[in-house]
Amino acid sequence: MAVAETGALDPVMAFALIGAIGVGSQWLAWRLRMPAIVLMLVAGVLVGPVFGVFDPERDIGALAGPMISIAVAIILFEGGLTLNFHQLRDARQGVRRLVFIGAPLGWLLSTLALRYGAGLSWESATVFGGIMIVTGPTVIAPLLRQARLAHRPAALLQWEAIINDPIGALAAVVAFDAVMVLRTAETLGAAVVEFLVGLVVATVLGALGGLGLAEAFRRGHVPEYMKVPVLFSALLAVFAVADMMLHESGLLAVTIMGVVIANANLPSYEELRRFKEHATVLLVSGVFVLLAASLDFGTLGMLTWRAVLFVFLVILIARPLTVMVSLAGTDLPWNERWLIALTGPRGIVLVAVAGLFGGLLADLGIEDGAMIAPLAFALVAVTVVLHGFTLAPFARWLGLAGSEAPGVLLVGGSIGTTALAEAFKKAGVPVLVADLNRSHLRSAREAGIATFFGDILSEAAEQNVEFVSYATLVAATDNDAYNTLVATDLGPEFGRSNVYQIGRYREDNQRHSLPETLGGRRFGKRETFADLREKLVTGWTFGVTRITEEFTLADWRAKNPEGIVMARVRAGGEVRLDLDADVTKVLAGTTIISMLPPREDPAAAAAG
């Protein structure tokens, strides 16, 4: 049976509960537009120490430790996969400064805050201080989407979080290895030798593992369907062998392995990275729920006023000082510097890695290592709640908030996208038109529409287009293959339900139809580029109409029997692009964007 007489859960039921709580919390957070970490923390504490439904030590026992170690190893490997040196070289000066100056300075100041604020020993403070370099890449992205910051500070915060993620892990691993060797070696000389040997072995193993896999994938020695299983097997092998050479050096090895693969320019890199991201979501959720459920209220009760002092020092002194020193001498405006300096949320990765190393330090006889996990939970809870509620108003006060309404990104410059962009702009929706051909953007520029010249899939677009400001994408070039590529590639970033493309030529022909897994949702009534262009040339126009209690959708249809509803903009700025047949009811306060046939009175057509 699932629950024994002692109240313990069967291990299978315990694993199912971990998955349900972790993934369920993330889904609910998405629905409520809240940071997932808050709901996971609450759920883990409720099923763990509050109600006693799940106790990792009781229900999983000896499996909990190895599970957390392997999960953290995979999380750090995925972090290494994000560190592409080419992108770092191309990054703005501010990002490089936040990495090369901010990371070591942040480590030092965080260590001092832990030592003199929280009262930890130098060993625990040094290890935990290294982890605190990480500013929470899993938390930054949803906060930026919610706050809709201006492009430059948003890009700096996001790049800092992504790049410092593996650097913080490396710092923590190196610091822990040093503490462990110093604690276990008989003499200082032996400790130094053992540490250097372990460091070299872990580095070599990680580099060889990454290079070997990259070469095997590049030469086609591994079939496509086996690349992810081989990657996981190699990851576990490198982790285990390095750990055998020097305890916990496996974490360093797999992080280096991820960095090597990230810089190998593999054709299948994006597929590997996305699968790893999906696996990391599951593992991060599981580890966080395990750690939250393992919290001991007795340990939490040990948090005194020094924990409050520690959080205060990190948020108001260590973080601002790190950023201000790093960005000194740059041309960044002061309001942007202050926004970045006072924005440093910590996330799930910090708690997961801190929980692991806290337990390992305690096993080495460093008693205050047990305080690392509660301090990490306290820091994460305070920073996530603080920035979650204050980032948007603070950015508006500094004049750095983007548009409140989620925007629309139109890929492809033409008279059709220009007319549609003007309609969205009239409805109060931010819009951007992107195209590879500068001349295709001329009409949009003349109409005062924001444009991007270049490939929307390029690195230049990643660095210059404020993707967080756009919630909907429409691929509308005259090239069906490119439209399909854009919709497929950017689908995971925008969400498949928010990516559209115009109808493809000869789509109904079985020889030319594509599977539903490729491309985006159909925009309009399956009109192709030529169909839309012909309508506009022959006098069709885009109309913008506000539906009210007095003027309903039925009234609009009676007035425009041939009109085609292309989009709806709700009162809060949310955009819905639906087939006209799906639009049967529109709430008062909603603005509809429609295509209207030629009329004798152009003014009446424009008004809808």
C-alpha cells in the first residue's frame, strides 16, 4: 500500500508527490503570473514540516542525498551550457564588467556579509559567498517580463544572471574543495597538492568529456535519437569518476564539460540545450521541494537578528557596491546603474546548491554549515518578494519601464504589415516590424513604426531586440519557408499559442503541406502573402473599433457583414489573434482590429 502504518509514504508515491508539487507549482505560478519559487517554497513547507505528509529522510532515506547530488550536477552542467564565450565577447561592456569585476567582488562582499553579518565561519562564508554570485536566472526572466523594463537594463540583468550562473557554481565548488582538503589532509603541503591534483583531474575530465562528445556528435558517430541519452550517460560517468578522485569535484568537472560543449559550435546544440532546460525544470523543482520539505523549524528558529542583518547587508550594501564599482567609468546613465544595483533576486539554483554544500560542510564537522540552507531560503524569499512587488514601480519611477501592454512582433516588412502595425499602434499596442531587407521597412519607418533591420533569428536580434516587451509574433514575409523557420524556432520562447504565420502557398496540396509540429498558428483566414497584398491594393483596409455596452459585436457585424476580425485587444492590453470564425463574443472594453472591404467613404472604413 502507498502509506504505511507509521505514516511513511511509499518511495514511488513520494517521487510522484515531488513531481506533482514541483511541476504543479510552476504551472500555477504561470497561471497566476507569480514567481514559481514562492509557490514551491510554500507547498514544500506545507507538505513537509507543517503537515508531515512528506519527510524526505523518512520516506526516501538514503536515496535523498545521491538524488540531490546528481540533480545539482545536471543543473550545473546545464548552467555551463549557457556560457558561450563568443556571446560574452560580443556582449556589451557593462555585461563584461559585471562578470569579470562583479563576480569576484560580489564573492568577496557576500563572504564578508556572511562572516560579519550572519556570523558564519570563514569556511561556510567562503563557500556560500561563491554561490551568491548567482543572481537567479530562473527568477530574472519572469520578473523582467512582468516589469517590462527598458531594453538596456533588462539585457544587462539577464546576461549577468545567465553568465554568472556557472561562474558562481565554479566558485562554490572550488571553495568547497579547498575547505574539504584543508580539513582532511594531514599537512598544509599535502592539502595544497591534493587540492591542485583534484582540480586538475576534474578540469581535464570535464574538458575531455566535452571535447569527446562534441567530436563524436560532429563526426556523426552518434545517431540523432541517441545524442541526449549518450549526453546523460557521459555526464554521469564524468561526475562519478571525478568524484571518486576528489570528493565533490565532480560538480566542477560537469560544469566545465557543459562550458566546453557550449563553445563547440555543434549543429545540434540548440536541441541539446532545450532538452536540458526541460530536464532542469523538473530537477530544480524536485530539489527545491525536497529541500523545502526537509526544513527543520528548529533550525529555522536558530535564525536570529543576524540573519536579518545579513539580508540587509546583501541587498543594500554588497549588491549595490558590486554593481557601482563594476560599472564605474561606463557611459551607462545613473538611473540604469541604480536599477541594476538594487535588483538582485536569488533563485532556485542558489537554494539547491546551497542546500547541498551546507549538508556537506556539516558532514565535515563545520557546524554552522547547517545554517546555510535556512539563510539561503531567507535570502531567496526576501529578494523574490521584494523585487516581485517593487521592480515595476521602481523602474517607472526611474523612467526605465517599457510599455505596460504586451507588444506584437511582425516579421516581414510590407504594405500589409505596415497597415497592421498602424492598426495595433492605434489600439495602444506596442509593435515592431523586422525584416532582412532595409527597403521593405521604408513604409513602416515613414509611418513612425519601430523597426529592426536584420534576421530576427540572429545574435544581433538577441542583443538589440527587446523580446521581453513582445508577447505575440506574426511571421508574415513573402517566404513561406522562412516564416515556418521563424515560427518554429521562436515558438518555445514566445509560447506556441502566441506564434502565428500567414497562410502558405499550396498549403492544401498534400505534396506541399507541412506537419502541425512545424510553423505557427494560422493568421487570419489562411490568406497568403499575395492574398493579403491583393486585398490591400484593391482597397481593403484595417479598421480599429472599440466594443462597448452600447456598440456590441453584433452591432459591428451588422454594420460590416464582410468584415474579418483579425485581432482583439482586451482592456489590459492582452492581444488575441484568432480566426474570424472563433470570434463569437467580445467583452465590452475590447478593441477589435479587422479587415474591411472597400467603401465609398474612406473615413467610415477607418473608423470601422
